[in-house]
Amino acid sequence: MFDKSKKAASQQEEKSSATAPLQPAPPKSSAGGQTTTIGPSIRLNGELTGEEDLLIQGQVEGTIHLEAHNLTVGEQGRIKANAFARTITVRGELVGDLTGGEKVTITASGRVRGNIVAPKVILEEGASFKGSIDMDAKPEAPALKTTPKSKSA
Amino acid sequence: MALFSRSSRPPATPEEAGGERLSAPAFRQLLQSLEREPGRKYRILDLARASGNHVTFFSRFRCRLQVAALAEELPAWRLREEDPPPDPARLLPLPPEARFDLVLCWNLLDYLEPEPLSLLLGHLLPHLGPGSWLHAFIQTRGEMPSQPGEFLLLEDGQMEWRHDPGSTIQTPRHSRRTLERWLPGVRVRQSRLLQNGFQEYLFQVT
């Protein structure tokens, strides 16, 4: 079911990244450089967990847990899921909440509806996003009290 | 720390991008007040389209940034007389418990007719607590671009308003009195006419 020949997928990713503006550096691969690809014809429902990097070009609904690894939603990827990963890069469509241990990136072709929690979030020019971005998930402080100097014209 | 020290994209010249530089003193002072409490976590509602520039800029604060992308829904907010009124809860869904310290309207209020504008502001009000801020630009000139464009936060403390200068529409010229009527319990703390015809408003919930 999973295409584990990584070279074609990574070459395709490299090719697309060459044309995209302000493309961030690809995340460092984990698990000895292994990336599993879910191909465009694959539809998957349920909980997805793994110990290696994952590229999704197919359709996934449910939850994705790759806490120590990198998740990439490719241009053809269509996801309805909450996702947890070290880094998350979205080039396709995703509806759901994203939690990135290090970074979440939505590229120019990415479309995301949901909430993001990550220490670093990058939205490329042209990316579509609707939802909230929490760049600091520490406990909240009390309500606003300070006021800037008032001056009415 | 400089207020506008980072930008997520290489700045094009204003001429290339159909952009206009503008200083927004009220917004700048507001940011200075936010910077005085570096440990504070702010909840910010950005009504504009998702912008990497805004995300990068506000990442200097501990904050939760809600991107409403209202510009993408503008056709649904516009009303013809025969249409039913827009449903703000559907067009801008917010959890009942959501509270914001700052709402960034930019110039989007200019693109709403009076009825949907009053509905939007009425929808936002329950999500603003005492002390919350609302910042907006209202065009005072007769015409404005047919699309809202984008406001970028620049490194030199100014903003750049990028827009398509090609096609224009008539401005609704919302008055201060009208805005205050639709924002009961909210006061104008600062109001300035900027060089490019924008009236900059900084409202605060009392």
C-alpha cells in the first residue's frame, strides 16, 4: 500500500520547490532519511502512526501521529485530520488542527482550515489559511490592562 | 527592539506592487504598549487574508493569532436588497468563549455596506473584553480600489498598502458617528487623517 521508494517522491518535491517562491529549506529527514509516501490513488481512514517521515499525496481522514518525524502533505494530498509531527509542511489541502513540535509551513500552494500550534509558523505568499495560530502555547496571563497614550483628533 | 524589525518577504518597490507607504501612528503606539508587557499573551483577531508578513511580525509577541480571511468571504457579505442578510456566525465562526485583546480590521470595513457592517461589528462585540482594541482604516476620499489589497508591516516602522490601482469603486465614507453607533461601549481613543486619505481609528472597549 505504501510506496517506500523515496527517490521519486523526493525528486518531485525538489522539482516543485524549485519553482515555488520563498520556499523554505526542506525539513531534515529523521529515521535515517526514510520517507514513506502515500500515493495519489490511496484513501486512508483512521489513525495513522509511524516512526519515519511521511509524504501524503493521497487522501487521509482521521488522525496522524508522527511526533518525532516530518509530515509533508504533497500538492495532491487531501487531508481531513488532526496531525502531530516534528515538522509539518502543507503543499496541498488540509482541514484539521496541526501541532508541530518545531515548525509548521504552509507553502504557496497550500490550503489549510484549522488551528496551528507550533513554535514557528511560516506562511508563504499565496498560501491560504483560515484559523488560529498559537506560537506560544504557555498558560495565558490575565486580561489587558495597559493603555497607550490617548489622543483624539 | 525595533518595532518592525522583520519582514517575511522581500520588499518590492511601491510602484511595482501598486503600493503606498503610510505611517499609522496609532497602530505604532498600540504596538509599543503591547511590547511593554513581553510576558503577556495576546489574543489577536486579524480580519485580513492570511499573510506571512503578519504571522512573522506578530510572532515577536506571545500571541494567538486568529486569521479570519474576511476578504475571501466579501462577496457573501455584500448585500443586494432582495438578498437575505448575511449570517456572521457562519461567515466568521468564533467559539462562544473566544475573547480578543486586539482586532485588526485594516480597511475591510470600507468594503461592507451599512447593514452587513453593523452585523459584523455586532458579531465581534461579545468577543471583546474591557480594554480590548480595534484598529481600522476608513477611506475618506471619493474612490477606492475595488479590492481591499494588503497591508504589510515594514522594517522602518511604516506600513505598505499593496493594492490594484486599476479598478476603483465609490467609498462608503463610514463616519465616526456611524461606527460609534454600531460599536456601543467602544470609544475612539485615537483618530487621525493620514496622507493617503485614510482615517486611522483606534477604538477601545470601555
